[in-house]
Amino acid sequence: MKEIVNAIVSGSARPGDYASLAVPESYRGVVVLKEETQLFDGLATADKDPRKSLHLHDVPTPEPGIGEALVAVMASSVNYNTVWSSIFEPLPTFHFLERYGRLNDLGKRHDLPFHVLGSDMSGVVLRTGPGVTAWKPGDEIVAHCLSVELESPDGHGDTMLDTEQRIWGFETNYGGLAELALVKANQLMPKPRHLTWEEAASPGLVNSTAYRQLISKNGAAMKPGDNVLIWGAGGGLGSYATQLTLVGGGNPICVVSSPDKAQICRDMGAEAVIDRHAEGFRFWKDERTQDPREWKRFGKRIRELTGGEDVDIVFEHPGRETFGTSVYVTRRGGSIVTCASTTGYLHEYDNRYLWMSLKRIIGSHFANYREAWEANRLVAKGKVHPTVSVVYPLEEAGQAAYDVHRNLHRGKVGVLALAPSEGLGVRDPELRARHLTSINRFRAENS
């Protein structure tokens, strides 16, 4: 593994050099264990601690099959699906691996008593399987997390509709929180040359998700001038939604939970910001009863910030806590686009405000390859920037997931894998220099 790292850090190794490097028989990966799926039984979701369930183990190195690539992972990051996996909610991810294992011989390799997690990475291609022509050993890449089979006609208009669509590192094994990772070659994209390994690893899942949700015709198809309500605008997903709204000529109304996150949104260029804790918004009277008076107060606050206009689009991902409010505040004919439910899956809303005002609820899940490629292209051009706030070593991935679970973070939490330190991997220092302030905006030392 040391020789692999030395070749990558040198910046001068050629494809033949990588092809001649020996691939180790095993590597270190952050795993959950099948034998521990009942570890948190009886505990409330908030009390389940990823630091107790995430382990750094040696795992056997898989051989890349047809259309696959084995990648040396320099850095990764934590997404909320890693949190779900680590606390075994809404169900242990081994159910996903078992189902994949029944599909075909390549799928069988994923059905194991351990699950290597992680749905983001930056790194270097080490080996490619039969049939791979677009990528070669030595290519510096990032990966999106869509894994598809495309044997069904359903996925050929939009690969996200493939009947065997999976999220890599969540519904498959050999994810990115590891020293090596196994991916399909059609998950690979060029690494943005002006970013470090840890910066390049952070946008993949959330930036692509936000792109489909907001920009794509498969989502809200945002147009210039649209008012976009963004929940959690200072977090991993919301921070990219804010940037994409601004790049696309929209007007973000950023909802945050603290003054420092409010300031970050203003620094990104957002003018309309609501600190819902500071303004005392409580959308539920108790666990079973929402408060329509708070919906109305929230709608009034939005109109104060938009010159009297309601929002055209709501960027939804908290779920249960906010969904009733989202439906209420959306303008007549507007859209609520949802991609997650981090506060609970069982949403409640007053349907009168949906059907009588001709509003739409749109389900959006990750992104297809084209959407992920376009989202990555915006990063590579310096139009959208990484939002890394803190970086942990692989040994402390449990703490990284704990931070995300308890909402102790801003932006994205990065994890170093093979990269020996932060700050490595920049190939275009001139482009980096032009955007350095924006790249470092979420860094903890800037708070």
C-alpha cells in the first residue's frame, strides 16, 4: 500500500507504473458487522452512537469484474446514509447486500458478514475489469454513487429508474470509507484538478442529489428568478442547493439553525436567511400535533424576505418535522421536491393546501450519470465549491459519522483514507488561487 501512496503523491507516475504495482490482498475499510445489527435495540434514534458500531477492519481485496474498477481511495466523506447504516435504521443494510447477492455472480461478492460503507471518494484507478475502455490505471477520479445493471428497459430513459438501481456504499459493499474501493466504471468522473483529495471527495453525493432535485427536468427544473426555500442550507446537502440556486439565477431562502450557519449562507451570496431557532419557529405542538399558526408565521416571514412573494420550489429533505410547513408555504402551482427524511419518514400535511392550490410533490433520489457528470463539471469549473468544514482520519470515521448524526457539523465532514495529510492532490494551482476563499468558506478555523 505504501508503494501505491508514494506513486500517487509523486504526481509523476504513469499508467504503466500503476499497472505494475502489486495490489495488496487486503485493505482497511470502515465496516458495520452483521453480528451487531441488534446493538442499539431499545434505544431512541438520537441515542444510537456510530462510534460504537463503525469499525476499521482488514477486508479481502475484491477482483474487478466486467465493467468494474478498483480504486485507491485518497479521501472520502460522510453522508447521512452512512449514519443510517451505522445505527441500523430504517433497517440493517445487510438486507440490501443479501438481495444484491441473489442477483448474479458479481452481486454474490457483496453479500458478506461485514459492510464497507461510504458513498463518496476521490482517488486513482489501479485496475480495470474486462470491457472498460474509458478509464485506465493512473486516472485521477471522483465517483458518483449510482450503481445500475440496466437489464430492464425501465432505466434506459433515466438510469435512476432502473429496477436494479442501488446506492454504492449503502446498498452495495466495498464503499469509499476505505483504502480501496470497488465501483462500476460508469461511476467514475474526472477529479477537479484545483481541489485537494479531501475537497474533491466531498461534493459527489450531495451535489449530484441537489442538481437533480433543483436543476434537472427530472426534478424541479428551476428557472432564473425562482424563489427556492432550502431547509438546512448550512449543511452538507443544503449548502450545495444554495450554490446551485445562485448559479442558476434563483433566489435562495436559506433556513438554518445557528448564527454561524446563517453567516455562511450570506457569505455564499444568499440574501434571505431564516435562523429558525433564533426566531423561535416550532412547527409541532407535540409529537402528534402540528401548529398551523407557525406555518402561517413562517410564510409571512418568507414574504418579508422576498418582497411579498411565496416560494416557487421547496428543497425538502428533513421530512416529518418540516413537510407540513413546506406544503403550506409553497406558492400556487409550485413544487415541493423531496429527496430524504432525516427527521422521520412518516410525513403529515394538510392536503387541502396541495390539491386546491395545484401544488406538486416530486420525489427525487440521487442522480443519473449525466446529472452527476454535469454537477461535477460545475465543481471542476469553479462554479460550485466544496463545503468541507473538518477532516478526520480513517481511524476516526465513527466520530465523523457521530458529528453528522448529532448535527454538530457544517457543510461536509471529510475523511482521509490513503492521503497521508490534508492539502495534497492539487494539479491546477492557478484556478485554485482564484477560488481559495470560497473553497475554504466552511472550514472550522474560519468560524
